[in-house]
Amino acid sequence: MKIPDKVKVAGHIYKIEWNNEWLNDNGCVGYSFHNKLLIYLCKIFRGDKLSESIIEETLLHEILHAVDVNYNHHTLSEEAVDRLSEGLYQVLKDNFKL
């Protein structure tokens, strides 16, 4: 799957940027800044190159955070977003040849 430069959620356009330094410093492989309409992803985390599947699932994870903030008043726990993104990624990957 090609990682897009932006994604629209609830009418808002979130810019997608690569930022290994900030994410590594903060201990994450992805992060959504809802007030800035920005999603950070990284390709290298703690010295290891991330697989394409990890990066793709991370993008889906951050998109789910944006959906949660915009449609669900940020009520999903991090664990719930983790489970949903892993499950949805598997269904999309196995059935839609992303």
C-alpha cells in the first residue's frame, strides 16, 4: 500500500509526515495531532527499520484515533484502538489486496 500524503477524516484533511526523530524521542511509531491535523509516522524505530505491514497498520491506528476524536468524543482506549486497527488491517489486507 502506498502511504498517502494526506487523509480526510470528518471533513478535515490530516497531513501525513515522516518524523523518526520526534517519534523515537517520545517512544511511539505513530502519533495523531488532532489540533494540528497532522499524523506522524516513522520508518525507523529505536534503530530498527519497520516493516511495511507495521507502517501500514500504524497509519490505520492513527486514522482510527482521528475517527474517534471526531465522531466518538475520544472515548476509545488505546487498547481498543490497538485491537481495532490490527483486526481491520487484517481484514483489509487479506480481502482487498492493499
